[in-house]
Amino acid sequence: MTEAGGRASRNGGGANGLGVSFEFFPPKTEAMEQTLWTSIERLAPLSPSFVSVTYGAGGSTRERTHATLARILSETTLNPAAHLTCVGATSAEVDAVVDDYAATGVRHIVALRGDPVEGIGATYRPHPGGYAYSADLVAAIRARHPEVEVSVSAYVERHPESPDWSTEIDNLKRKVDAGANRAITQFFFDNDLYSAFLDRVAAAGLSIPIVPGIVPVLNFTQTAKFAQKAGASVPPWFAARFEGLEDDPSTRQLVAAAVCAEQVLDLVDRGVTDFHFYTMNRADLVYAICHLLGMRSAKPAPASGEAVAA
């Protein structure tokens, strides 16, 4: 991808020098488990550089996250990355999770501060005996397991709690100084915002790769609500693309593929070569976008069994 310093780098291999990674969340039910593994099986032949598994607020999905990672390690050749947060745990408890991941064979952690247990928008309060911020977590991982790769978050429109850009970039710099290998952005829909963010990062003298986070829109209403909470803007022109499709899921999925393809192909034109897809445990749209990027399966992918998202 285009680094903040203007140099091109890649996380993984792919057609035309492109690399992709995929994010999944641990399933809550047997049906969700089946959907997840159907998606993993469909996307795995694209040879992603890594696949990440999220970690619920306050470690609420800790066991399910660990079980999903262990299964990926035992049943696939994929490189799993474990999300980990500072919320709701002492530093000793977090260190134990890191050690457990390392013992399992996980060699990549996505280190995050995490959202308050009460949810996005609530006031964040560090655990009295825990790591206060993600930079502290990154430093701890680096000290305990220097062999582990560490990714962190970045926000092209600022974190909702950042009062200004100086604060935002300083937070990122602390994570870089602590030893982060790359940053993955919150999703965005306006590529000019991403380019402007790269300029700000470059001006701060940081050369860490800033991988754009991409979310194919399975359900526009739900995505727009989450974007509002997460501080990601939805441009009027973007919303207009989905207008009138609330009760037309088939057309909505076609439009979603076209809109996402437009975004990623424009990013390629701007020099980006790595993409991180928030899959929502659904493979079809992501697979289609990767196909349009010129990526092809290393082996025939299983036929999709997904229903169109309502």
C-alpha cells in the first residue's frame, strides 16, 4: 500500500501486487458458526496476508475468540491475528491472554484500547490495574513477545474522543514508538479523507503502513447507524446510492458491490496495494470485490451458499 511517507509496501501477495486481509468476529450460535466457516473457506483461496478475529468489549468474547483462532490454526493454513483490548482487565490478565495466544501459535495481535463496556459513546475509564491505552498494550506485547507482529488502529476522521488532529496524530505516534508494525483504519467512504490522513501522518514523520479498512455495505441502515457512533461520515452522494432499496435486498447487494468496487479501484489508482476488509462474517461481497481487484483463488473456491442479506 502507499505508506504515509509515500513509499509503496505490501503485507501479502496477490495479483497485480495487491494484498488483502479479512476481519471476522467469533460466532455466538451454531448457525453463526456455520456461516463463519463457510465464509473462511470461500475467502481462504485468495491467500490473504492474515485474517483477524475480534475481541468483545471487556473480553466478553475471549473464549470464543480463542476457540476461533485455534481452529483457524489447526484446520487452515491461514495466518490468524488476534484482537486484544485493554478494557475490563488487569495488566496481568491481559498478559496472560497474550502468553496464551503465543503458546497457541498466534504470531500477530491487533492491539486496541477498546470501547467502554457500556458501548460506543460511553465515557472510557481505564481499568485501575490494567493498561490504560493501546500504546501501553503494544509496549507490553513487544516486551513479552518480540516475535509477535502488532497492528493498531487509525482513524482517518479522528477518533470520536480526539479533540483535534494534533491529539490524534500524537496518539498514533505513541503506538508507533511502542513498536506497532502497521495501522489499520476505521472504515471510511470518502477516499479524499484517507489521502488527507496520509498527508498528516507523513507530516508527523511517521512511515508506518496505514492500511485502509473497507466495509462492503450489507445493510445500509445498519452501517450508517454504526458509522455515526464510530465517527465515520456517510457522504450524501454515498447514501443516495442506496436510497429506496430498504426492501430490495437483491438490488442493494448489487449496488453495494459496485460502490465498494468503485472505492477500492480508486484507492488502487492512488497507489494503495493493501486492503483490510471488515467482512461481517459474509464472504460474497468481499470475494466479488477481490475478484474485481484482479485477485484469483489459488484453488477453486467453494460455491457460495450465502443468502442475500436482508
